[in-house]
Amino acid sequence: MKEKVLVAGSGARDHCLAEEYAEHGHKTYIAPGNPGIKYTRKGKSGWIECVPLREPFEIARFCKENNITLVDAGSENVLDQGVVDACNAIGIATIGPKRKYVWIESDREFTDKLLRDIGVPKPEFEVFDNPEEAKKYVKNIGYQVVVKANGLASGKGCIVCDDVDDAIDAIETIMVKRKFGKSGEKVVIEERKYGEEISFFAYLDGEHVLPLKMFAKDYKPAFDPDDKLGMFIFNYGLDEKGIRRGLQKFRIKCSENLKSMDEEEMIKYLKEILREDTKLPNLNTGGTGCYCPHKLVSSHLVNRIIKEIVNPTVNEIYRMGWEYKGILYFGLNRDPDGRLDVFEINVRHGDPEAEVILRKLETDLFEIAMATWNGRVDEIKPKWNENYYVDVIAMVGRAKGEKGWYPGYPGRYGKGYKIKGLEDINRGIAVFYSGIDEHPEKGLVTSGGRVLHIVASNKSLDVAVEKAYKNIEKIKFLDHENKNCMRYRKRIGLDVSAQNSTEF
């Protein structure tokens, strides 16, 4: 058995990290982990054990007592709690920045101004701590915007707006209603950009940088662009009052027979009248799916990203004296004219990006992590396999609760729904668990909005997509009326094929 590793976290990204270490022969702990990990380990190589620890100093003490070589802090929340600081204080190697550096993700204002000051391309933006001033601003500018909570919001604090009314609603949601708590004390209002989203990662060791030249595409909106019915029901419900309110907003004449329709008739009616060009709200999520490698991967584009974005940012971090040892995630947009813009920087692997990029990685992740810790990440030459990887996420959808209907993730959702179909998942398909719990009678049940990731692979992207969808269709979340309330996006990876990949 090789060196021991502990992954700090409980989500699907942390599950994936643990699997990567275990598959390379490392005895791996995950704290606290989740019940799904134990289930999915049956018949697999490697060794993973969940330990019920969350507090940073408890984790550090456990690592010391069990001779653990490396702690991988998977999520921004774990990093913000200070697990890296606690482990470093007693001499344990870590991958992930110290708590004081997490603000490059948790304070958008700081990061956006830093990027602007050093000339890294990003959309025009302004920052506001007064909602009325923010509303006045969006009324007077001549372009569409994105309204962002300034602090951490589990990937959901970014609201894409089609018009001024949307922008004002977003400001109300974040700053007045405080949907994201203290993270909404300020908002960043940013020019909306169109193009291809790119998730790009780099390892920093305090002196050098290792850009991962294999990047992914994440699908953040809750619904497919053509799923007008899903968006409408999520936002306005499936009752007479909600339907009338929604149709009135979009100036669509409502049927006089609506009051007498049952649910099936309402769905049929909405399918008939919702237009393709109806601009329905499509909320952002922490991610609904992903594929890798991105269709735009090319040596030319990779070199541009490194030259225009990664190197200037990393050089500034080191110039400021930051002893940053960990990952930087660059959320990028490439517009139709080829311009690159940064729209976010995070301090950890993406979720769901980790679930595809790390599956493609052939190099032992432990080698990269220890090189990061020891200041020699420039010596690492990552190797990649030849497969495409596709991740489709099973989410909790609309379901009836005791006090009415839950719209489902990323809105309010129910919990405790029995998960069925896991035993039917084909061999070779990876399942990573997130919002999951264990019930003494029901077995595995849902506890969050994003519940599990189905990851398929093949040398053909089209085949990988097909395999992912054939398997996610087997999964059901049975609500309290024994009805399936699992939902997923239907077009992950289908907006591209290997044949139409283009070099820029």
C-alpha cells in the first residue's frame, strides 16, 4: 500500500478525488464522506473509508494519529473553515490554499478589481452595496447584465438577466431578500457575454504554475435552452393562478378554459402556447453536467489562455507575497470573435468538472499534489487517456410537499426520497454521490438538490453521451406519493461532436 491520503469533504467532487487516490493504490480516507461512497465501493479496487469528522482540528489530529501523508481539501467551504491551516500547523502536507487566500473566490469585488488592474480581460463591471444605486445603474446602461452576489453562494449566486426588469428582480433577490445571506451585502453587476464557456485549471506551488492543458465545458443553467415547459413550471408552478401570472408576464393570452383543466391538460396547453423565443428565467446552478475534453481544446487556445490569463494572474499572486499552494479554477468565456474573458476564479476543482477531468488523468494525482506541496510542480508532465468523459447530474425535481409543491433544485426541494435503480447501472459507469443520506428502511435517500453524477466514457463523444443517458434513465427518486421526481438535463454534450471541433 502506498502513502495514505485524506480527502476533506462530503460531495461528489470529494468522492471523485478519493476514488482517484484509491485507484492508484493509496489508502484513502474521506471526512466525513457520505453513505453513497460505501455503496459504490462494492467490487472496486482500492481502499476508501469514510470517517465522521468535520472540524478542522479533529481532522488534523486524526491524520497525525493515523500517519496520513496528504490532506486534499476538496471544496471552498472546507478551505474556508481552515482545514489546511490546522493540518499545516502540525506538519501535515496539504493540497489547497490557506484560509486567508480563499477570498480570491469569496470576494468577487477584490478579484475582479485585481484582474482589471493587471490587464487580464474580463467583462465591464461595477460593484454596489446599495440596492437602489444598483437599480439606478442597470436602468441607465445600454447592455444586458449578469448580477452576482459578492460572496460564496454554492455556485448559485450568479443571475443572468435578459432585460432591466430581470436585473432589478435579481438585485432584490440578492440584496433585499438576502437569498444568499451575507454574500448578498454587495453585488457585482457585470456585462453579459455570449459564447463558449471554458473551465480551466492550474496548480500553484508558491513559486511555479502547472496549467492543466485539458479543459472542460460545464453546463450551469438549470434547464436546457429549449425546455420552455420545464422553465415555466419551475418559475410559475402548474396551477391556474401561477399559469395566469406567468402568461401575463410574457403577454400571452390565457385560455378561458384553464380553470377546468387537470394537470395533464395544463401541460399539453403550455406546450402548445409557449414560443421558442419566449425568454423564460433559467436560473444558474452549481452545474448540471459536464464533458471533457472541450471541443475548443487546441494547443493554440491553451497557449493563449496561459499567456493572457493564467500567467499574469499567478505572477500577481506571487508578487503580493501569497504562499498559495493549491488549485486555481478559471471560469472563462470565449466569444464568437475569439475574445477571452474571465468571469470567475475559484480556489478548488470545479464540480462537476473534477468528475470528468480527473477521470481522464492517467498520472497519479498524489504525485501532482505532493509536487505542489514541495514546490516542484514545474517538474510534472501530466498524462491523459484518449477517452471523452460525460457527466450528467441527477437532481431533485418538482415534488409535492406537506405545504404545497416544491419546484425542485435550484429552488426549494424536498428531501428523503428513496433512490431506485442504482443496481441497474452498467459496469464501467462511474457514479459519484453528493446530496445523499441513508434511511434505516428506505436505504439510500436524497438529502440535497444535486444528488448523484453519472459519468460515462468512450473514445467517441457521441457514444459516451449515449452511455451516460442510458444509465441515468434508470435512476428514480420516489417522492412521498411514490412518484418519480428525479430530473436531469437532456442535452449535455449534444451541442457538440468530435467532428465539429474547431481550432482557434
